[in-house]
Amino acid sequence: MCLIKFFNRRIKLFTIWDIKLSQLSAMILMLIIVKLVPVILQVPYLWLIIGLVLIVLRPLYVMFIKKGNI
């Protein structure tokens, strides 16, 4: 069985609480990483903004542009 299909089936069991708790755990993990490697804070803001735009493109496309079975 394809791993992507497995996770697609499992993600349908998530509630909004599960998603938000996952997001919170990711934020806490990033805080730990920044605390352990403080040189990350010296990255220019332009690179952070470019990274943010690249990361958010796919979810925005799926949410507002892609035609699906609704």
C-alpha cells in the first residue's frame, strides 16, 4: 500500500483540535531548535519571507483555486 494513501485515509480522522495541536507542537519544536541554534535568528528577513511565500503557495492554491469534489 502506498504510504501517501495510508496517511490520506488517516488524516480524515483528524478533528480541528488535532490539527491545531499538531501546529502547536511544530511551533514549540521550532522554538527549541532556535534556542539550541541561535544563529538561525541572524537569517535576513527577506529569506524568511521568501520561505513563507513558498510554503504557503500550495495550501492557498488548494483552498481557493483548485476545483474539487465538494
